[in-house]
Amino acid sequence: MEPEEFARRELAGIGAARAYELVRKELLTEFGADFFRSYIEPLRLVAEWNGSLLFRASTRVAQDRLRQQVQHRLEARLRVYEPRLGSVEILLDHEFPEDVRGMIDARIEEARGQAIAAPFGQSQSFSFDTFCVDASNHRAVVVAKMIAAGAPTGFPIWLVHSPPGCGKSHLLSAIAQEAAVRTPERKVLAMTGQEFLETFQAALHKKRDSSAFKDMVRAPDLLLIDDFHRICGKKATEEEMFDTMFDVTRRGGQVVLAANHGPEGLEGLNEAPRSKLKGAATCEITEPDESLRRRILDMRVQHHALAHPGFSVAPEALDMIANRLHVTGRELDGAVAQLIIEWKICGGTQVTFDAAANALQNKLSESAERRITVQLVIKVVARHYNMTPQALLERTRRHAIARPRQVAMYIACQMTHASLPDIGQRFGGFDHTTVMYARDRIADLADKDPTVKAEIEGLTRAIRREP
């Protein structure tokens, strides 16, 4: 019997809410991270009503997509854990029966009163209380809390950016939750860039009238857009987004954007909106170091222990994972999920060092191979040339900057697993052909000039020694 099937049978008959929590993880694997974050993650189980499970979709576009692609899979997977469950209905707010809408309103008021007191509850899993803070994200957290509290910021648009999986979505969720508690009078709207794109295009092309969409996205006092980079390169949607941002901020509202890159690195963004975005306040979150990875692991184990009583991992196992898995917080979540399966297979005993190493063998080997990142290359090369990483990324042809940047691009091609387009983005939005030129140029110089070759070798050794 497969481990996953064993776990399912062990957990059968656990109730609708717990079954849905487990099924969400399976749907993430089945549909992929992008689809999951855009459509399934916002889907909420509201009530069991007249033999059916009522779920709330965030938008009409999401509702249509979920009904077409997810609903039948959701029903089937839920019944594996809880056979008594009835059919699934996916509704918008106004489609719920009146009595259910009253229940929803009551739950919202109750959640506002209890939100801060339940840091590890399912509804609070992406709160400020569960966000591990260190130097890599401290500035972003301070700004996020300021915005959530409704304090005057002096910057109507704030962009937080980082590599995928470093906590941007967590922060935006925390802002929305905290704002609902601290300033319930504020209208808050949270969307992903993909939702904004699809909802706008549906309004534009199907109904030939986008006025209802404009009313919806321009009404809030606090507008949160995750995965902002997904609209870049879509000219009409870009224009609508920036018109929306202007309208919200003109009325004194606050806009928060999250993206994988800062203004310079957003691929496909037209120059006019890029120039406007450069006037926004920005904060970068970098990948977690070993200390922060260890704290994230502790936090995630504690969180999962609430849903899996008795689940625990030996401290030395967590130390080993933090030391050897040079990955983001999202990937650490995946590692802990793998340990839950190991814990189940082992009959509910503490996950030992050896058991963790065995369960995460593939992840540990992959991490060892990709330990050297483009970000690390930029850091070491910039230090070698006595400049800041920001100076190295400056878009200029001045020899004093262009040559070190070409060296860094060459080394990134040699020492990391990043693709040419990804390297270009990490260097501030350069095209992949620019990276190819830098790679070939420095390779040619190293072949002809022993001094250049020795310099490259010295930088390579320095990068490998970097903790």
C-alpha cells in the first residue's frame, strides 16, 4: 500500500473541515502552485447546508474555473476522508441562502474578536504572529504592520519584492487580516495579479463593459495585489492596473504590491508604467539564512502539530534540515509536509534524525547541488570590486560597472543552475542575449589573458567558501 493511501485510510471519517484541509494539499500537487494560489487557495468552506458543502469563491472568474476544473475532483477527494459528505457547491457571496449569510457575518465578527488570540489557528496561519522576522525581512515587516494599522505612511504605493517563496504572500495575508481587526471600517480588497488579469479581461471581452469591474477594484481604501508581475506585458491590463492604483491613491487609499522583482527587473513591463513604479516605496526580502530557516521549521512543526496531535521532529533533525536545505520558506513547508508522512508511516513516533534524512533524501541532494545562487554571486563579485550589489546592477555602460557585471554574469552561468533569462532578471531585467554576450565575452578574455583567468578563479573560490 502506498504511504499516501495508508495515511488516507488512517484519517477517514474526520469531518468536513479537516478533510478539506488535507484535500487542499493534494490539490496543490495535482493542479500546480500557480493555479492553486490563484483559484484554490482563496476558496473557503463556509457551511454544510441541506446535505451539501457550500464553498465561497472570491470572484466570478474563479467560480467558473473552479466549477469546470476542480469541483468534481474536490468532491471525490473529500469523500475519501469523509464518505458521508454530500455534493459540493461553489457560490459567490450573494448566492448563499439568507440564513447562511447570517452565519458568515457572525463568524466574521467572532473572528475579529479572537484573531490575535489564535496565532496558530488555520485562519491565522498567515498572520504576523507566524511570520519569522530577521534582518532579511525586518524592514518589510515594519512597513507591513504600519499599513495594516492604518497609520499614515507617506507613500501611497508600496512594492515588496523577493524571490518566490520568501514570504510576500504571507505578508499580504497578514496585512489583510490585521487591517480587518484594527480598522474594520476600511474597505480592503486582496487579489492576485492573475485574478485581476482574468477578471478584467472577462469584463472587457465578454460583457463589453468593464464599469462593474472598475467599481469593484477602485472602491477599497486598501488594495493588495499579490503576484503583480503576472500582469506585466499585458498592455491593456497594465494600463487598467495603473489607472486603478491612481484612483485609489488619489482618494487617500493605500496600494500594496508584491512581485518577484523590483521595478527594474519586472519583465515585460512597459517603460511608462515602469517609470511610475520607480516612484513607489520598495522593500526587498532576501532568501532566509540558516538561522531563519531553523526558526521557520520550528514554527511550521508547531502549526502542524495542532492538526496532527503528537507530531514532533527531533531538534537535531531540524538543525540538519536548516543547515543543508538552502531553500525558501515555501520549500521548507514542503519539507515539513514530507515529515508528516514519515511520522504517519512510523506509527506516530517522533521523527528522528535518520528518518528525516531518509524522507528528505532527494530534497537534500537537490539543495546541495543548487546551493550557489545568483544572489550570492552578485554579493561576492560586488564586494571584490568594492561596490554595493545595487551599484553592480545599475543599468549603465560605464566600464567601471559594466565589466564587473559581465564577470558576475559569466560566473552565474558557470556556477548556478539558473537559466539565462532568470540570470538576466536577477541582474535587473536584462535580456538573455545580454547575458549570453557577457558570458562569451568574459570566457574569451579568460582564455587570452591569464590575469583575467586568475581573477575569475579567485572569485570562484571565494563564492564556494561563502557561508
